[in-house]
Amino acid sequence: MKELNTRLLKDPNYVLPEGFMKIKEKEVTYDYKVQEYAGVNEAQSICYEILDEMLFNKFSFHILEGIMRFEEFVRVKP
């Protein structure tokens, strides 16, 4: 199934063998970036993002607002 999933990532129109079917799944990811409306320049934005990443790695929390993004994947199911 891993091999079929990697082939589907490369080519979503890949024809599956008999007994398998394609399933579309949505996955939620969060981007923690400084938003444009914050009014900070690029250097400050980079500093805030580095600080946010360091705090998350050490203490498991973010200081920046998470922006939700949906990604759709095609997966194989028997």
C-alpha cells in the first residue's frame, strides 16, 4: 500500500490494481507566520517567526496566530 500511495502522489490518475480504491482525504495543517496586517518589516517578521519556533520547540506553545490550511490527498484503501 505504501508503494501505491507514493505512485498516487506522483500521478493522481494512476490505475490501481483490482481490489483497491482511491479515497480523498483532507488534512489540516497550521502555518505560524506573521500576518501582513501586523505592520512589521521583513526583518522583524523573520525574528518573530524564529522566536516562535524556538518557544514551540522548547515549551510547546506558539506566540503567533496559526493559520489553518487544508490539503487534499488521494490515498489507497483495500
